[in-house]
Amino acid sequence: MTVAVVSVALMAGKMATPAVATDMNDSAEASSSEEAKKHWGKPEKRKRAGLWRDGKAVFSDIQLIDTLGLLKYARGYKPEQPINFSHVIHVQKNNMECTYCHSGVNKSPYATIPAVDTCMGCHKLVKTESEEIKKLTEYYEKGEPVPWEPVHHLPEHVYFTHERHIKAGIGCQNCHGQVQEMEKVEKASSLKMGFCVSCHRENGASIDCAVCHQ
């Protein structure tokens, strides 16, 4: 079995309408949103396209087990945010590059979230009468960062770096799903130990404890 690597995004600098995998063993490219819709149907299903093991730690892993645990670690977790930000609008409709906002993803452990100044670079002129942009402007005028609620949590004893995975050719959709299909970002994978170890094992990466638990 090979990982369904979705070639987009942070490797090419753009996430809009990536290639999606029709099967975990056999990937097929969809060159447009319409092709993705044909392959995957409803938006809820499209969000999970390209996920390693469908986001499961093991094949028998079911989402109910996540839900019974701490909510912030559950698949499907999508907290309310201080500002309603839509990746569908920014990525699919406006063709914004991922690295414009997530500038650290290919050079640091963290993907990074854009500074308010970055957002206001556009929104000083764009959609200024929108209620959500008015909220953004308030943070900007106060000199405060937007207090975004984290969606993807890892335990403190886990070491993970985005840079290493991006340089290894792992597409962001392998772990995060098709974010450009999400009006509100949600956690698509369990990100449990079994999820990571199985991917490492199948792709010849080290499964030594010290790799992730430094």
C-alpha cells in the first residue's frame, strides 16, 4: 500500500483544487473542483479525500472512540473561531496560495498563522463593510493578534515538524484532509500514535521512539 500523497499546496505553494486519491492503493488526479466533486460527491466526503487511512489510527478505529474522549482530540472537532474565516472563499474562489498565510510550513516545525497585518494587507480595501472584517479591523487597530482557537492538538510529549514532512513529499491533505473544501476548519485525522506509526512504517521512515518522543 502506498500513501495517497496529494500533490498540492505547500509543496507547490497552492492548495486550490488539488489532486485527490480515489483509493488508498490507487491514486487518480482530479484537475478541477468539478472532477473532485465527481469522484467524491458530497462536501463532507470530499473533505476526507487523500487522508492516510481515512484519518484512522488503525483500520478498526471508529470516530465514536474519538468522540468519547477529550473533544479537542476528536476527529470532526471544529471549534468556533473569533472570526468566521472560509478556506473555500480564499483558496478555491480567490486562488490564494497556502504559503501566503502559512509561511513557516516548509521551513519550520510550525505552519504558522498569518499576522493581522497580513490579513489587513487585503482587507483595508476588500469587504470592509463585512461584519467579520470589522472584527478583524478591531484587532488590527488595537494591535492585538486574532485569538484563533487551535484545531489540531498533539500531546506535549510528541515532537512533530512540518518542515521535515513537507520536504519528504508528504502532502498536507494526508493529515489535514481537503482543507480547501472546509468552510470551517475541522480535524480530519485522529493524529493518534497508530496513525503516524503506520504511515512511517509503510513509507520506510523510522519508527524509533526517539524520532517523535525527544
